[in-house]
Amino acid sequence: KAGVTQTPRYLIKTRGQQVTLSCSPISGHRSVSWYQQTPGQGLQFLFEYFSETQRNKGNFPGRFSGRQFSNSRSEMNVSTLELGDSALYLCASNGGTGEAFFGQGTRLTVV
Amino acid sequence: KQEVTQIPAALSVPEGENLVLNCSFTDSAIYNLQWFRQDPGKGLTSLLLIQSSQREQTSGRLNASLDKSSGRSTLYIAASQPGDSATYLCAVNQGGKLIFGQGTELSVKP
């Protein structure tokens, strides 16, 4: 059974640009959550999608948005990038047991 | 507001030692608690999940306990090996979102 797949693995963007990250959950999992990991703040919850609906949202500005498709794949978009958005972005899928399974992450560097 | 604390922040032990990592949380209204391992620059690997109604879970050399009333969980690693070197994170699940501690960086010396 394939795990959680995140693409791309690495990204370098310039301030002011926008970026889209992708996450494919484990087959059969309908919940996808996104997290930001930085050395200073640790792991912070961004949002959760379930059956194409945003079910939970963390305390991030509106520049951070997401969506989920009918096949449960999810995308996260960050507009007007700032230097402080440089981080490891992690996606997790959950099949209803409460256990979260994480992907390898996308390392975003904003220059 | 839920806060999760992990002690110690870093730990260095010789190979073969048994060790305990600690996790505490301020709000006992949790759905479950999960322990993860993270290698540098990588994603999180799930180690153990304890539902809120459970007291402990075991997997191989790992044993995790949960005491909701006191807001504590421990991860016990038996007979540590150099391959156990990584950052260990605990996370509580509240309303579908995970709230993480800052992690314990473990180094096991050969």
C-alpha cells in the first residue's frame, strides 16, 4: 500500500510569488491535513480537509489556502510569498482510526 | 489553549540503555495521543497511537503510556540502538488537529 506522497520535494521561490504544493493521501483515506514546520515554531496545523470540505483551520493568514479533490488529493496554495514562509510543509492522511500518516514533506525556500 | 511540552529537549545515551521520553499536555480533552519519529529533513513516522480510553500501547522495543488525568505520556525505548537516533515528537489530537510538542532529540552512541 503506497504511503502519503507529496510533490514537489523541494521548491525555491522568490518573495511575492505564489506556490502550489500537492499531497496524495493513502488510498481510501478521506482526511488530509497540512502542517508547517519551522525551527522556531515547530509543527503548526494549517488546515484539514475531509470529503472536499475544509473541516478545521489553524491560525494562519488568508494567503494560505487549500482544497481537496474528489479523489481525496489535496493542494495547498500560498500567495504573495514572504521570507518567513520558508519551511517544511507536511501533509498527513487519516483513514478514520485517528492515526495520522505523514508524507516526506515539501521543503520551500523563499529568497 | 492546549500546550504540549516535551522533556528533555535533547538526550544522549550509550547504546543498550533503556530510556524514557516525557510528554505533558495541559488539556485532558483529547481524542488520542500519537508518538512520531523524525529523521533530519524527513517526514514523520508514526510509532504508536494511544486512544484516549487506553492506558498504553506496545510495539517491539517501544512502549507508550497515557495518563489523561495528569496530562502525561511517556515513551519507553528498551535496549537503545544507534539507529534509534532521531527526534521524537508527541502530538495530541483535539478536534481532528494535531498539537505537537517541540520534540526530544535523541542520540544513541555506539
